[in-house]
Amino acid sequence: MPMKSPSRVRAVILAYGSTFASILRGLVTAAVLTKLLCLSDYGIWVQYSAANVLFVTILSLNLGHAFLRFSAASTKAERTNLLFAVLGVQTTLTIISFVLAIFSSSAVSELLFGVRDSSLLFLLFASTLLTLTTSQWTNNLFADQRASLAYGLNLAAALLATSFAVGGALLLHTVVGSVLGLVLAQGSMLLIQMWVQRSEVLYFVLPSFRKLLPLLRYTYPLFIVQIGSWVLFASDRFFLVRYFGPETAGRYGLVYSIASMTQLLISSILSMFFASVVRLYEDGHTVQLRQAFSRTIRLYWVGGLAFVCGASASSTAVIQLLGTREYLFETLPWVMALVGMGSFLVGIYQVISRTYDLAKKTLRLAAIWAVALLLNLALNAALIPHWGMMGAAIVTVISYLFAITLATLLRPRLNVFDLPLPKMLFHAILSLSGALLLAGSSSIAAALLLGTLMALASVVVAFALGIVPLRGLRAWLAA
């Protein structure tokens, strides 16, 4: 059964609280590092972050996602069995990868980060293992329909990581100091997660790795999806480093860290959403399933576009506040808007892709991402050498738009969307055009005010068009 309304509202509040904390963590970390590090060193930090995402993506095997799909309706003993089986596989793969990399740590470090610093590689593996383990414990809470607690812990994790990362950077004034702070924060949160769930998990249940076979069969096509996601998310930074150096990667990385926060608006509630729609689908609640998909996309459309418009219109002010004037460049508002729209489309895709998960059609997703991956790499190689950051931003939008178009056309025959598409497209074009036409103020105060007004205007237009109803909004949300 779906969650009761009070529990759902509380969970959503905590979800967006943890999202705000994640945004604050990214902004504070960027603001500190851009002030303490030179531009080229910040470019190294950008490379480290991209490598971190790659390692977590590959070594997870997407088993956390499969765990949510297969354990949402299972018993406590069955969930515990799967929990430790997943953790065992991910930990083993991480240790094996570390052993293989350690023999040529300097060369691997240079390949990943652009510098020969083995300490960064060691911390990368530690962070990867802690991220995988903590995420799986959080998934266990979602599977047990304890979303409020899960999001509360995510909120605490974001605040703790912010404090430790800033503290490490201030003490050591190096990238290593900030990363070390993050690793210590992650280790602390893992201990807290295990303590909180100590009475809920049957620690003495011996995991049966044979039970992982259905999960692996379900998720192995998603390995291509994982690689494709990383290529579309981070490969452009490696092209920028090669053709323009770490300084350009640093500028682009700061823009990307702001613009990519758009998808946090949906990723913050995605685990709760997926666990809920699985139960609705399995129980045959087609009306509620349709409402869940359609209203999630509508709400995200309004909030996500408002964020993109505000960030684009105020891009010069935001970059100067978080970094320095050294990070400004001529096409900044356009790059912010394009990267923001790419991130926005990722959120839409994440919701649409859940229809494939429900129907267990993951091979189609793999095919879509395989094509998108090849398209992204080809366009990066063609455009970035000539157009630099603008080329990277254009490729980002094209690649994600291509993926979302294919995913929509090939999605399983589940009637779960009720969307006013012409109005939504008109809203996007109108809002973004206004933001870009008015962007570019040299005054920080004026740019911030303009960004706020453009974000509010985007929301007002969405309500006026009826994308989300203004009258009866509370009842519409609670239904």
C-alpha cells in the first residue's frame, strides 16, 4: 500500500531538506576550494570528482537499484539476506580493484586526476567503498518504507560532509585535505546508519549469494546504462583538460557543479518514489500509479525550470560569489543554461526510466544508453576542440535530449503519463528565452535580483498555464 499522507508529506519535507543540505554542501565546498586553490588545482579537484563518480557507478553494479526493485515487498529476513549479499559483492569488487591499481598507483593517479599523487587514489577507493556501503544501508530503509528516517539521515550526512570537507580544506589548504574530510564524514555516517538499524537487521542471517542471481540478471544490462550515464555526465571534462588544460576544466567544473543541482530536485525523492510505484504496480493500483508518475514530472518541471532560469540569469553573480572573477568567461550564461537543461532532462529521464524497471525491460535501456554514449563521445570529439566549454554544453543537451526521446518512444506500454506537453514546451521556451535575453549584468546585486525574479516568473507562468493547478493545490498533492 502507498504511504499515508502525513508520512508522505513528512518524508517529502525531509527529502527536500536533505536536498538543500546537499546543495549547501556543494556550494560551500566549491566556494572554499576556489578561494584556497589556484584555478589549475581546482581543475584537479574537478577531475577527482569525476573519477569518484565513475568508480562508484561501475563498482556498484547498480545492485542498489535492483535491491529496491526486488525487496520492496519482501520480509525482513529476505531483505537482510539481500542486503549483506549486495554489500559482499560490492566490497569484494572494490578491494580487487584497489589491489590491481596499487601496483601502478602513480600512473593511475595521473591518468585519473592529471597529477601523480597516490594519496588521492587511496582516498578515492576508501570513499568509493564507504559510499557504496552507506547507500545500501539507506536503500534498506527505503525498502522498509521508512523514507522519513532515510532522508533524515541523508540530511545529517550532507551537513556532516560539508563541515568535514571545509575543515579539511582550511586545515591543509589542499585537495587532499578536503577529500580526507569527506572520507571521515562518510565513515562516521556509516557507523550511525548501522547503529540506527541495529534492531531492524538480522545480523546473523547468512547471506545466500544465489539470491543475487535474479538481481544480476535484472541489472546486468544496466551496466551499459551506468557507463553511458558517466560518459554523458563527466567525459567532457577529460576532453577539456586535454585540449585546453585544467584551468578550463576548473571553470567548466564550477559551472557544472551549480547547474547540475537541478536534478537534485528529483533525485532527492527518487528512491521513495520508486519504492512506492513498485508497490502500486504490483498491487494493480493503476489510477494511483498514473497520478504518481504524472504529478512527479509536473512538479519537477516547475521547480527544475525555475532553477535553470534563475541560475542562468544570475550566473555572473553566482560564479563570482562562489569563485573569483578568474572563473568568468564570455559565454557563461549560455553554458549555465545548456548544462542546467541537460541536468534537468536527466531528472525527466529518471522518472520515465522507472517504467522500464516496472516492466523489467532493462535491455531496452541498455540499448538507448549505448547509442547515447557513442553519440556523446563522437560529438565531444568533434565540437570541444573547436568550441571549448560551449561545445561541451551543447553536446550535453543534445545527448540527454536524444536519450530521453528514445526512452519515451520505446517505453513499455504502461499508461502512466498525463501531461500537457504543448504547454510544458511553451513554458520552457518562454522561460529560458527571457532568462538568457536579460542575463549578463556586471553587478552582483543586480544579477542576483534578476535571477530571483526570473525563477519566480517561471513558476508564475507554469501556474498560469495549468501545468500544476494553483487552486486546490494541497488536495492535488495529497491525492
